Amino acid sequence: MEYNFRDIEKKWQQYWKESNAYKVSNNSTKPKFYVLDMFPYPSGAGLHVGHPLGYIASDIYARFKRLKGFNVLHPMGFDSFGLPAEQYAMETGQHPAVTTEKNIRRYHEQLDNIGFCYDWSREVKTSDPSYYKWTQWIFLQLFDTWYNRHSQKAERIPNLVSIFEQEGNANHYCPGNERLIFTAQDWINYDEKSKEDILMHYRIAYSAFGEVNWCEALGTVLANDEVVNGVSERGGHPVVKKKMRQWYLRITEYADRLLQGLEQVDFSESMKDMQRNWIGKSQGAEITFHLTIKQQKELTDEPTLTVYTTRPDTIFGVDFMVLAPEHELVAKITSDEQKAEIDKYLEYVKSRSERERLAEVKQITGAFTGAYAINPFNGREIPVWISEYVLAGYGTGAIMAVPCGDQRDYAFAKYFNIPITNIIGDAYNGDEANPTKDAILQNSGFIDGMVMRNAIGVVIDELEKMGIGKRKVNYKMRDAGFSRQRYWGEPFPIVYKGGIAFPLNENQLPLELPYVDTYSAGPEGEGPLANLADWIAAPGGGTRETNTMPGYAGSSWYFLRYMDPNNDKVFVDRKAADYWGQVDLYIGGTEHAVGHLLYSRMWTKALYDLGFICFDEPYKKLVNQGMIQGASRFIYRITPNLSGEQQFETPGTTNKVLEAHPLYISKSYRDKIVAGEINIKDLFYKISAFSKNNLEIIELLGERLECKLNELHVDVSFVDGVELHVDSLRNSRPEYENALFLLEDGKVISQGVDFDEVNDKYICGAETEKMSKSKYNVVNPDEIVERFGADTFRMYEMFLGPVEQSKPWDTKGIEGVHRFLRKFWRLYVDELKGLILTNDAATPAELKVLHRAIKKIEDDTERFSFNTAVSAFMVCVNELNDLKCHKREVLEPLVILLAPYAPHISEELYQLLQASSTEKLEASSVLDAAFPKYEEKYLVESSKEYPISINGKVRANMNISLDAMQPEVEQIVLQNEIVQKWLDGKPPKKIIFVKGKMINVVI
RNA sequence: GCCCGGGUGGCGGAAUUGGUAGACGCAGCAGACUCAAAAUCUGCCGUUCGCAAGGAUGUGCUGGUUCGAUUCCAGUCCCGGGCACCA
């Protein structure tokens, strides 16, 4: 009986499916454990071997927890709305619903192939109306909600209305319009439209105007990464900023709680740092400056400029002001003299993406407005500039520039020859800015002589006294844009009547996405839905919102739906949500660090505030999986090269050259060409001896022949390690049919020669790159499972390295893991004799091997060190093999230990153990067996082989009792021959003894 | 540019708290079994000097702390991820 993984895996997958082995109940006396993978987007390319890395890790952990006695929720579903499906629809005309369904089916098959323990009865798809009904419903909750800064939680809009009716908004600062202040009487007098406009400034889900990247030529709005150097990535068409009505989520109101919440969750410090930096909380002051404007035009009111700064202590070092080019003041304050220059600059900025504006530091740009701000403390006139490095959305969209303390300001001042005031004495060296807070202030009026750090508060107090400034906490984070001008997303359950946005009633949900057959933008650049006049006209009058929701809408709450996926009364039953609670383990990539993770954390907080769930952080622990990169392979082609002259000189030359048989050379020849050791032309002559066509070309061109070397990606499926299988490549495409290959040891093979008969190799070049179709380095898990089995695939993915780290895929290495599983199998089963287990009592040595493995593997699994756990299995099996151990007492626990990693082989062996046993095993399936118990007593040692170092370098080893104390050890060590040799008669300076670790003799 | 992560043999990686650098596996080399191949098994395997014993050197680079540094500190180079409409 040999290890027939194909039969074994098929058999148990089917059995588990039929017996509902992975079905999870919401009622259990066992403790719960919730293991979740980040929501996959079902792309048309299917899964490649990089995708399942995290899924395997979470599957192992889920199975491990089940063995440890937990009721484990481990669901899977699909984030099936998204741009790629729509893009694909535009290219091929296939409806996104159709392609998405197809992709999901394929993902399903691929995932099942790997043997995951998902409870598929809980599968959710965000594009399914029964799911997005609730996404729309939650959106309406957020629409009907405002953030009460006093109670620090989301509350209902009607409650805000009654506050307004009683006291106006004096106690509830308006987050959407700071200057808005009204009394109860004002409120009562407002008309409906004004009231709704005001409420919109408070709602957590609100609409406002925002800028998008509009590409006229493509007729669509583009994502930032689709815009490169101000033009569209596809086609290079111009892209401009366009203001459009958009939906937003007021996530900024949650900024503080999102920060505080990080203290309660187990994410890596780096992940928390990324979120903290994104939120970007800073303390500082807003300062308002009076302006002097030199222009003819009369102004109705005297303009002032408000800046936000974290360093009010540097107020005397302000040498210029910088406004964001979009700042509303720019038009007002620009002097007639400077108008042309400012206009020219604004034109330039329009073409720049936000990222470019922030990233570009080498090239300094800006323009002077002609206006001056007045320093309130010394009356100095400060020139006001505009520059792209200041963004409108951050702070007040204006900064006070202190060149001696800020490097970007310094560079700007130098570039535009603005004189620099030094307020920090020796701390400023004149060559670069010094952002210190510890210098002593100089040239600083009333704060002269103070340490900067201490002056911050003093200046703010003074500003407040003067009524021109105030303390201010600022966040870099902005409200989240929540609408897309796209088709394939959730429609907004909103109808506009008379310019007012009205929500649909709950019983009108879901508002289903209508069918379309074209995906072009609406007349004003809105999404494709804007073209559907019938659909836009809502039954009760009014027009529908034509934007759709973004990708993160559905994924912000999906972890809740898994708890109660088929409920059509509520988004999740309260009892189910209380039972499952937080996700105990969440596995996914760092690319979601600030997007998805922050949004879903915010949604959870809002749902908590509104009383729907009892926890306000969704993910208790987060593990980030790295990426698996592709192992690209290259072949090297030599082709004759024609210069223009040659093409015309001899008629027919071009055609002749095009008929040349392509030549491919093995890697070492390419290396020699690159190193200049071989002449490329010589090589062409040499190989062309095998080709009549090429010989004719050589004759035709003679000395004028030029050759070039190309490096080409070759599909990795034709390569074993770095060896190319020439015949497979040759048969793959016509262009290779007549090719000649120069192999590593100098043989040349041409068409008709059977590569397998030739005792020589073609070696490919290798490089690690992102796994992608265009690089021909994609490896499909189905293929690997077919060749080696799911158990081998699972263990190999883990064996590659730490889950958190990125690493390249190497199909070659999988054989080691496959060999391990066969070796494991042979501990239990002999090819001829069948089961070879004995009931003999295990020896201490055997028990030691087993318990060392239990300890290591349990520890490693618990701390997600799956790669070292796989190594530990290998070590254990190697040792049991050496001991020729076939004892039930050792091998029965071992099979349970392996089950989370390789469930199929484990179940097969477990059932064989069961069938051959006189006693009944405790569980009917290895899935529900009890995790083996580690016992310390088998591992106790009485002595240790200590390494003996001389000055930190190991020179000898000595076996010394573990009870031995320092004096005794010193005595033993000094008697050692090698130690004596190094001491050379002199006494040691010191002997360091670390019990149980090492001994170091210092001489 | 800013934020985060990572650099250890030919390759993937190990070394859990500052204590024997290279576990485990791949590739390679030598051998056993075999008519042969596959499978399996045994041995070797960082670099360098040496017949050997043994020595020197070695965790991106430059310094520092320490009896002892892959591990801690400072600086620096290179690679990967994110930067708000890809998901």
C-alpha cells in the first residue's frame, strides 16, 4: 500500500462534504474562536500560488483550535463588486454579473482543491442583493446619524433636530461648516431645504462637493494610480480635476477613537504605526493674520489668512506664507501685477496629481501673490506665496513657513531668494533647517531666551488673549470618499427631491442594481447609471442617486454577516453577534493597512454606538501575510540586426533576415557575452552552421552583419528549476518551431532532434519578480495539487518561510516536503505488508522524540511560526525513522499533531489506526480528536554538552552536569586540554558561566 | 518625498530573552541498490589557507556598546509594500 494522495484526498474531501464536517453551529457549549481571512476579490485570472498563503495559515490555525476544543468559525466569501469586472465588461461586452459569477465558481473549485475547512453554508458575496441590501441599510443608518462630540458617540439625527429646536447649535459645533452658528429661533425659521443642508453638515454619511480625476478622452473618472504624470495611464490622455457631488463618511469624527482603539487590539506595532500616521493627529494652533493687499480692486471686507501650525513657538521666524493653490483666498488677494504669474502657476498645478505634488522635492515650484501678511507681534510684512506642496485638504490649506526650522521651507526660501531669519542661534548652521524643539529662542521678541518646547504654550496663550489664535488638534486623515462614478457597485438608496436627499424606506431595500449593456459615463461625468432615465426616475417622484458605493463598502462589515448569513430580518442577529463577537484571528496583507482596516474599524464603532453590536473593535488579533513572488525565467535570443542602410542596399535583405531561424543560447554563453569574453557574432556564425537560412544571411551580409541579444521571459511551465524543456517550448508556439538552441555544454539542437535524447541542458536566467501573467511566472495551485497533492502543497507553502514575509515561489523545492509525507506514511504503512504498527511499549528515546515534537509544534503553531513547525515534523520523522519506530503509542498522537497541516493523510491514517485497533478511538474523525498532551517528564536531561569559548570563540565542547555550579565548572573547564593550550600557562582573566547555555574563558 | 517592512551559503530559510551562525529543505558532489531508470538509502557540502591536525574569515555596508552581537545603538546603501477611486 503506497501513499496514493490523489485517491486519499478525493475520498476525504468528499466524505467531509457529505458529512457536513465543517458546518459550524451558533449554539455550542464549547468556547468560540473566530478565524477570518481577508475577503478575496474574485479576479478573472483565478488564484495563483501566492494567494492561498494566508488561507492555509488560517486553515491550519482553525483546525488546530478545533483540536484544542473550540467551536471555530472559519468562513469564506467574495468581495465581488469592483472595478476590474467593469473594465473587463468594457473590453469584452460581458456583463460583470456573468463574469463575476464565473470567477467565483472557479475560486470555489480552487479553494476546495486545497482542502480548506470553510463552512460554505455561510458564504457571502457583496454583489448579491441579499447581501447588499444590508450594506445599503447600514449606509442609511450612517446617513441618519451624527457624531456627538460630548458623548463621543454616534447618535440619531432626530435627536439632533430636537437639540436644534431647543438651543440651536451653540453646543454642537458643526463639523461640515465651522462658521455655521444659529439659534433655536433661527432653526425654526429655516425652510426645509436649509434645514436639510445644515443636517448634511452633521451626518456621518453625507454628500458634498469633491474633486475627481476626470479624463475627457476616456469619458471616465480615473483612480490615482491610473494617472501618471498628469495623463491617463491608458492612452496618455489629459486628466483634469473636476468638482462633483460626492458621498463621504465622516471618519474624521472617529479619529480619536480609532487611535485609542489601537491600544486594545493585537496588531503589529508597524501596522499600528501606519494607522497612527494615517490618522496623523497633531496638536498646534490656528493663527489668523491680517493681510496687506496691493491692488486696485476694492474689497468688501478686510481679508485675513488663517494658518495651522504645530510650532507656534517659531512665529518670529516666519519669513513667508504658503497657500495651497486651490485656497479660496488666492483669487481675492492676488495683486494685479502678479495675476499673470499666479494664473500660469494654477494652470500647471491643475495637471499635477496629489502624489506628484507631495513627492517632488527636487523641483521647487511656487508663485508670489503680491499680498503680505502682518506678523501680529512685530508688525513685519510677510510675503504670501502659493505652492503645490501645500494641500488644500490639510489643516487650513495654508502654512506659515519657517525656513530655519523646516527643510521644505528652507529649500523654498533658498530657491526663491527669500531672506531667512534665524531664531535659534547656533542651532541653525545656514546650510539646512533644524527642526529641533530644544534650542533657545533668539530674535523672538517676548519669548526670547526661552526653550522652544516651552514657548509653544506661551505663544498660544498670548494669541488667545489677543483673540487671533487658538489651540487646535488637527488630523491629517480626511473624510472618506464614499462614491464612485461606476456601475459595478452598490446603488445608493437615496432619492433627490427638490435638491434634498431622501433615504429610501427600509422596506424598499434592496435597491437592486439595474441591468446595463454599456458602461460609459453619464452626461456630466457621472457613473453609467446616469444613462438610465427609467431607472433614475423614482416611482414616488424624484431622481435617484447615480453614483455607486466604493469597494470597501461591502468589506467593511462582512465579518458580521458570516455570523448569521441567511437572516433576512436583520443584518446580523444580536444573539449571534454576541456569541461570536470579535474576530479572534484575522489574516491578510499589509496592503489593507490603512484602507479597509480603518473603514471596517469605523463601521464597527458606529454600529456599536447605535446599539447593534456589543464590541467596537472588529479584529482582536491581526497577522499580516507576506506575498509570494514569482520566479521568472529568461531565455536569450540572438538575432541579426539590420541598420537602415542595409535594408535598401541589397534587395530582399530584409525578407531574408526575417526568415532567419531564431537562436537561443544557454545562460553561461549569455554571461560570457555580457562579460565581453565571447563575441556575439562569432556565436551567431557557430550556431548558424545548423541553419541553411542563416548561412545565406551570413553570406549576403558578410562583414556587415550585426547581432543583438534579447532577454525574454519564458513560461515557467516549460522550465524545471532553471533547466528549459526545449521540446515543450518548441511545440508551444510557431515562432519557436524552427529555433536553434545552443545548450550549456556546447551542443546545438535544431528542429527534429529529440531533446530528451541529447545529453545536455539549456539553462535559463532567473529573477524574482511580482507574480503576473505578463511575466509568464504564474504558477497555478491546481497544477501543484494535481502533481503533489493538497497536503504537500499546504505544507510546502508554510515551509517556504515565515507567513509575514515575502518570498519567491520555487516549484522545485516542493519535492522535499512531498518526500517527507511519504516518509511519514512509511512509518505506518509498508508498501507490501500494509499497516506495520506494533503495540509494543515505547522506549524513553522514542517518547522523547514525540514529546519534543509536540512541544515545538504546539508552540510554533500558537505563535504562527508554521515554517519551523514543518521543520520540526521533518526532524521528528527523521528521528523516528532512525529509531525504526512503528509503535502505536508514538504514532497515534503524531497523526493528530499533523492533522491541521495535512488533514487528508492524517484522516486516512487515523482511520487505519481505528480499523486496526481493538479499542475505540475517542473521535470518529481526526478533525475532532484531542490535541496530544505534552509531558515535560520525557524531556528532562541531567547533563549538557556545553560549548567552551575562548574570548567568545567556541574552541571545545564538554559534557557537564546541569547541577554544576560556577566553582565546579571553572575547575572542570580549566583542566581541559584545549583550554590549557589557549591559556598557555597564564591564568584566565575571567570565566563566564551561563547555566544551561555556555562557558566563556577570557584570557 | 513621507510612512512601514526586509537584506544570513548556489537557493528558501533556522538561531523564541545578547550565549555553539547556517537547523530543516532544495540544488550540487561522491557512493550503495538496479541490466537500466525511477524510488530509496549513506556520506560530503559558507569562503579561504592546510596532506592533516588546525587556523583565518564570515549574517548588506561603516562605526559603537559588551567577556560575547544575525540579535542592542548610531549612520549609510539596496530591495519590497502603502500614500486616500486597484482590491
